[in-house]
Amino acid sequence: MRKLAFGYSTRCNIRCEHCVATEDIPDSRKMDHDKAKEIIVEMAQAGIGGISFSAGEPFLYFNEIAELVKLCRQIGIYTRIVTNSFWAKTAESSDSLVSELKENGLCQLRLSYSRWHQKNVNRSNVLNAARSCQKIGLNYFISFVTDFSKEDDQYEQFLRNHCLTFFPEPVIYAGRAESFKRRRILTDYQANCCNMNPYLTPDLDMYACCDAGSYFPETNFFYLGSLKDNTVEQLFVKSETDRLYNLIRTMGITNIASFAGMKAREIITYSKCELCRKLFNSPETLTRLRAEVPQLEAWSR
Ligand code: SF4
Ligand code: SF4
């Protein structure tokens, strides 16, 4: 099933130190509401079955997002909203907004949580939002962003103490987190495959990866094109037929790094997105990999 991260607006009401947003992104970029509706209808026609409203803070445009969610339900698209829970200050206010979204057909709420988010939003908000979902019967989960340091233990314990559904997610060292001290990790030698769901910006640019994909300034490796000059179908086909993207999906970034000449000992010191940037944000490596795609495709055990 085709899925997409829908960046309705880049505006956020808080400023997390680890955010992948860069300093120079103006905080007021927002998609035209009617245009967003038009695109969503086109997406349904192009077979997109799931939309995640992410990017800035979607609840800043609550009524507009609620309307887009309703439209998605009418045309059979699964919806998720990613939020920092700033709006869930009390159980009552939280219940009221969650109920409205549930009535409009929202399928899932994803609550962002970390020691960086929680400098700006009290963690009791996340608890209120999760409790509202449990009460009202809306599927939710907490995305616990971590750099796996000891100081995150108390944040994880809070979630465990309240029996909340959460999944740890590695911080992405891009945007504001670019300057974070790189943690030297030793992971298992794992494939690091990615599904690569595209990301649509408020300016209608589409990227092949919804995570750090838009932050590859040297090569613009994940840029698919603009919906101003292409159809949704064309850009999805581009994402699905690019041979290197498909190798990321099937072979994984680790094997591509090994093919490109990186030592196994070095590869295991990188997290997935970091390794991806090392390979695909380098014009020389990318040119070489593009030229050697047939050999890479034949590289199997
Ligand atoms: S990480 Fe999320 S909540 Fe924090 S500044 Fe970025 S968009 Fe806003
Ligand atoms: S590893 Fe690359 S393709 Fe996968 S999520 Fe990270 S930036 Fe995107």
C-alpha cells in the first residue's frame, strides 16, 4: 500500500534541540487548505492508502487538520497525526479534542516524547493524551525519541510506570541535532533496510524518504520533484522505480556501504540514517553507486 507523510505546515509552537528542522526554515510555511484537499483526493485516486500528518505541529491548525482527516475517511485513506501533545494540558481539554478527531475518523495518534520535547511540554500532557485515547477508543502510541543515554532512563521509566504503549526511536542527527556529539555505537551488523514512504512539504515538494530524507543538501538524493509540475502518480512511480531507492528497500544500507568500500568495523559504528547520509550525501560516492547499480543489484549471496 502506498503511504505518505503529509507536511501540512512546518510551524511548531516549541523548539526542540533535536528537531530535524533547520534554523533557516521559516516557521510560517503552510499549505493552502483547498490545495491540500485537492491533493488528498488525487492521492486516493493514485492508490495512497495511508497519510500521516506530521512535519510541524498539526494541532496548531486543529480545525483544518480535522477537516482533512474527515475527507480522508470519506475516501478511504487511513490517517495518523503526529503531535507533541501541547494541547493536552488537562484531561478535559484532551478528551474533547481526541473525541472530535475520533468522530472525524482519525485512525491513530502518535505522541512524540523525549527529554528534548519534555523541556517544553510537561510529560503529564502526553499521559493525558494517551489516557484520552484509551478512554475514547482511539489507537495511539508514544514515539520515545532517544539517544540511548542513561539520562533517558527516567523518561522511559515514566512510560513503563503508566503502562503506556511506546516504541523507542533513535534520534536523527540532522537539522538542529546535526551538532550533537556523535555517539559511538556498536550495532549488530544488520541490513538497515527502509520502507521509504515519501514526504510532502507545504511547498508541494516531494521527497522519497519521510525521515531525514529532505536534509541531503550536497546531492538532494531523495528529492522526487514538485506537485506543481508533476502528478502524485508520477512522483510515486519515480520513487518506486529508482533502482538505488529499491536497493535501500531490499538490500539495505549496510550492504550498500560495504559494496561502496566501507570497512565492516566502521559500518557498525553508524546509526542507520547517519550511514545513509554518509553514502548518499556524498556526490562522489553517489555518482559511483549510480554508475555501478547493475553490479550492486547482482551482489547477492
Ligand atoms: S521535534 Fe516536533 S515538536 Fe519538537 S520542534 Fe520539531 S516539530 Fe516541533
Ligand atoms: S536511512 Fe535513509 S532512507 Fe532510511 S529513514 Fe534514514 S534517511 Fe531515510
